[in-house]
Amino acid sequence: MQSEKDKKAKLYSRYPLSSVLIYNGTTILHFLLGGIGIALGYSFSPWAYTFGVLYLVLSFVEMYVVMPLTVCPNCVYYRAKDSLCVSGLNVLSKKIAKEGDLKDFPRRAAGLFCPNNLYLASLIVPILAMIPALIVNFSVVLLLIFLGVVGLLLFRFFIIFSRIACLHCRAKYECPQAGAMGVRNR
Ligand code: SF4
């Protein structure tokens, strides 16, 4: 008889390259469109370009510097031989950060300015910033960018997290995000 564990989704030690490309492609596109949307939406301000670039830099730093320095060293993928997590950041983390402690992995969601909240903020900020811009400086291009970023956020939550990334993640039993997405027992 098939055990409960066998019926669950396969856990990847190495994610397929397609998953890594989808995850990072979606992330980079989200940040780029977000930065362009902010700059375009506030084009009436001399600070528009600065705001857009600032968002772009902060979001990339949060994802590709803060995460591998603070979260990844405590993750199971950091220490598993020949592993590749869905973001591929475990490989980068091994090059730039010292190994942490598995017990500390859930701390990624502890505190107001924790890496998880900064990550969410980097995804949501451009959407929030574009809403007033759409009212005061409407253009069809800005509306399309706004809809694109909202679509990417929904795609991340309902397809990437729940079907491509967290569902197959070896860290899902410790990761607070997997708990929030309800994929631990699938
Ligand atoms: S469960 Fe999801 S958020 Fe948590 S480490 Fe794995 S892929 Fe990342």
C-alpha cells in the first residue's frame, strides 16, 4: 500500500533548470517593470527616475544580496551536496556567506523587518506606488505595466509558490512561507 509520504509531491534536491529560470525570470521582470512603472508614473516629478532606480536597486539587493547572506546559510540547500534550490541562491550563498544553523531558518519570518517581509515589500511596493500615479498621471502604458506587475504577483503566489517552488522544496517543513502557502502536507 502506498504510504502517505509516497503520495506527496516529490521533493527536489536539484530543481529542474526550467523552475530556476521561471522563478528568476519572474522575479527580475517584476523588479524591472516595477522600477519602470514608478519612474513613468511619477514622470511629472524631477525625482521620478531616482525613485524608479532606487526601487530597482533595493529590490535586487534584497533578493540577490540580503537573502543569500542572511537566509540561505540556514537552509537545508546550503549544506546538501550538489543541490540547487529554486532560486539558485544556495549556490551564490555558498560563495559569499558562512554556513549558519538549520534551527535558525524559521527566523527569516521573525520581526517587522525580517527578510520575508522585505521580500514581500519588494514585490508589493511598486503596485502600491503605481495606484496613485494611475490616478494623477494616467496613461495606457502605465496601466499595462501595473496590470503586468499585479499579474506577476498573482502568478508567483498561485503558480510559483504553490506548484513550482515551495511544493517541491526540501525546506518546506521548516519554512514559514511554505506553512503560510499550505503546501507542507501536499
Ligand atoms: S519553502 Fe518556498 S520559500 Fe521556503 S525555502 Fe522553499 S522555496 Fe523558498
